[in-house]
Amino acid sequence: PDVVLNELPLTQVDPNGRPLHRDHAKYPEGWAADTVAAVLKVRQIPFDRPNRDEFYKNTHYFKRQKQSDIQFSELIKKIAQKDPNNPDLKIIEVAECIWKIERDIFLTAGPEIINSEIHDNCIRAKKKIDRELFSAIQRKYPETEFWIKENHFFTEEWIERNTIMSDNIVKVVKEYPGKRIVVVTGATHRYILRDLLKANPDIAVKEYWEVINFDIQKSLKNIKKE
């Protein structure tokens, strides 16, 4: 690559774009990007929303997320106690199956599966259930008004953050026209970032093995010519 993009805010990189946290056990993305950039001597650029950490702090993001999860778990228990055959419980069972598939992919699959439509569609289904089906369930129970508002907040934040990330990728592409750019990000972001970037006709989005296979074939042709 000619440049490596990190899923980091400005507060987590030094003036040269290197991740401040590079412990391979705790911060694998930062470690991976920094290692590659150091070996290849290419520039690193953060592309997450610049104020990500401040946003989480000011909105009490993780505390609210935990409270929402607790409230939803309590609701599930109430539904199950009142009516074990409630259809809403079936939707939750399907969601749990999808979460298990996602977990199993990470534990057993290689990078070609994690970086594929298989995983992307798993996350799409997960997000659709979170945004739409769970919200529909919640509206049936008046005590969940708080959760509905919180779910709307998390949904809007997810779309906004990934839109910012996509816009930042496009800025780098314009700065490096015709160059190869590697984007290092959590796999959950893949589906939405790819969808946003595919809408841009000036960007070619490729999987890493597509590029590797192209390079191998190109090298083989050069060897045959020689």
C-alpha cells in the first residue's frame, strides 16, 4: 500500500499518525497497522471521527449502552415468565443465533471469511434486528420508552460515525489519486463502509486477496516474459 488508514481518532495518534497504543494483545488494529507501515515505510492516517473519545465521554455512551442492555434483558425475562410461547421470544432466539454465528466466525474462520459477504450479511442481519425488530417489540411495552429513545440514539450514532469514516477515506483517496490504500478497521464496520464507498464511482473497493492474487498473476507473467 501507499498509505495505511487506522480506525482511530486524532487523540489516539502522534503527529506522524502512529497509534499511541500499540500493544498487540490489547490494541491489535493499532499494532497491525503500525507494524506494516514501519516495514513498508508508508504514511499512517487516522480516519475515525476526530472527536470520538470526547463524544463517548460527553454522551455517557458506554454507560447508556450498558443500561439499555440490562433493561432489555429484564424485559425478555418478563415476557418469558408471562408467556413462554410469545412470538417475540422467537425473534430474540433468531437474534441470538446470529450473534452466535458472528462469534463462531471470529473464533474459527480465517481472514477470507471474516472479510467477506458472509460476515457482512451476518452483521447486516444483526443491525437490522437491533434497529427494526427489537424496536417493534419494545413499542408493545410502555415501560420501555427509555430503551426506544436510546436505541434511536445508538442507531443514529452508528450511521453518523460510519459516514464520517467513509468521508475521511474519500478525502485520502483524493489526496492519493490512483494509489493503493489499505483500510484497517473492525470487521463490524465493513458492510456499511463498503456500501458507502461503493456509491462513489471514483473508488475501487477490493478485498486484500483480490489484490494479492492480481500481484501474483502479474509477477508470474513477468517471470515468463523474462
